[in-house]
Amino acid sequence: MDPIELSITIDRPREEVFDYLADIANHPEFTDHYLKEWRLTREESSGRGAGARYRVDAPRNRFSWADITFVEVERPYRIVGVGRGGKFNRIKTFSSWTLSTEGSGTRVEYVTETEPPLISDRIMEAFGFRRWLKRRSSKGLRRLQRILEDNEDRGVRATVAGI
């Protein structure tokens, strides 16, 4: 799938936004409307190597489990996560958060893409998944903004046991 590119400006210092995003246990707080049942893959939830497994709550999605691991964490500029999902975890996923200073706030640029290996996986993505993911990710960025600016609309942080 072609990359989905979204951005938002958050009226908080870049270092504060970065520290929040670099802790993967915080991600369910702003994505739990479409990514459910988060479970950390290790006790240390921030920095390089931090990861989580979660369920993608998409329509007609029979193989909903996916994972992400932070492979690049460059404070306070960029976070890159890679993972897998779908049937037999064969669909590679890539996500990145790039932070830049914009006035007194921070511009967050979020890019996500998948690499489906089989034609059947590409067909499933072609029938609405891209549009669905873009809408949900956009809502997630708006929730992130409300959480960091106003401390509103928080979900639940992930834990190792998934509770």
C-alpha cells in the first residue's frame, strides 16, 4: 500500500511530545478507537526495542493481530517502528513519527504503510482498508493533540499483561 501521510501541530515543546510518543505504552491512549487489546512485548516500554502487540479492529478483518517495535529512536526528532500483521504475520508494516518545531509548538508528521506480499492481501487492502486506516489514524492524531494540550480524551495505557 502507498504510504499514508498525516500531520498535526501540537502546542507543546518538541521534547515533551517526543517523550510521550517514545513510550509505546502511551499509544493506546490515542489509538484505542481502532487498535485494541494492547500488550507490551517487554517491561521497558520506551526507546529502541520497545514494542507491543495489538488487535486491529477493522471491518472484515479475520486476522486482526499485529505488532510494532521501535527500531529507530532519535531524540527529539524521529521514531520509526516496524512490525507485521495479517494472516501468519506476513504483512510488513512501517510507521514513523517525525517531529519538528513550528512556532511555539511541534509539528508531528505521521507516515504509515504496509507491504502485503500476496495478491489476496493486496486485494483486501484495496477494498477500503486504506481509507479506513487514514480516517482512524487522523482521529488518533487529533486525540494525541487533545491529550497533550488539554489532558483530555485519554484512553488506557498498555501494560505487559495487557490489562
